[in-house]
Amino acid sequence: MVEKAQPLTREGLQKIEEELRHLETVRRAEVADKIRQAKELASTQNNAEYEDAKNEQAMVEGRILQLQALIQNAELIDEDGAAHSKQVTLGSHVKVKSDEGKSVEYIIVGPAEADPREGKISNESPVGRALIGKRVNDEVKVAAPRGIITYKVTKIS
């Protein structure tokens, strides 16, 4: 099965690698210890702690597989090129002004590292998709739950 390329910044890739290392070295050992302790407490039949620990182990192992696939399919975003581009691309820092006069700054990233609270929006999100390819002074319209919002690109860096 061929996985889709996952665009990541260097910082995003580093965070994912750190999380993977933590899961493989620390969390696996913690969960294995929980399973061992639960087995010692009682028989594995009707042992809620054992079941919880096994479920936690499955979640940790699933996340490890997910992170490994993400790293394997990572495609680094050219942040330096994006900073010098005259149009919005992956890795661009974009300042926009809404039709309500509110200025917001976004960093366009891949879906794996999107975090709207930090201003990092996915190139696959409605706003990110609308901004890709736009230039300073271009306007975009984005459908939002409260209606259509118009943004004007004021700065790309």
C-alpha cells in the first residue's frame, strides 16, 4: 500500500520523532509494567486493571505505527523558499484581514502538524486551501459555519 506524502516542517518532523522516541522508550515500558502489576494482583479474568492496561498498550502501539508511517512518508516543506515566495505555499507565514477588519496570521502546514491554536493551519483546511496560490492584496472567500468570510492577504513571509 502506497501512503500519501505527508508535508512537514523541520520543527514538525522533530516533534513527531521526539514523540515516537518517548512512546518507544518510556510509554511502552510504563504500560508493560502496568500489565505485569495487574497480572500479579489477580487472575486475568474479571481484572479491570489488566483490561485497561491492555487497551492502553494497544493505543500506544497504534500511535507508534501511525508516527512511523508519518515519518516514512514525510516530505519536508521548503520553508526558506516559502519565505521568499510572492504567493502562498506550504510553509508560508500569511497575514490576512477579515471582512470584519480583524487581522490574523497563519502558517500553512500539512495536516499532520496543523494546530489552529498556534496559528498553524492545514493546506487541506478550507482557509488553507483558499489561501494556497494567492498573492498580497488577493481576496478569498471561505465558507464558515456562520456564513461566508472574506479574507484579504496583507503579507506573505
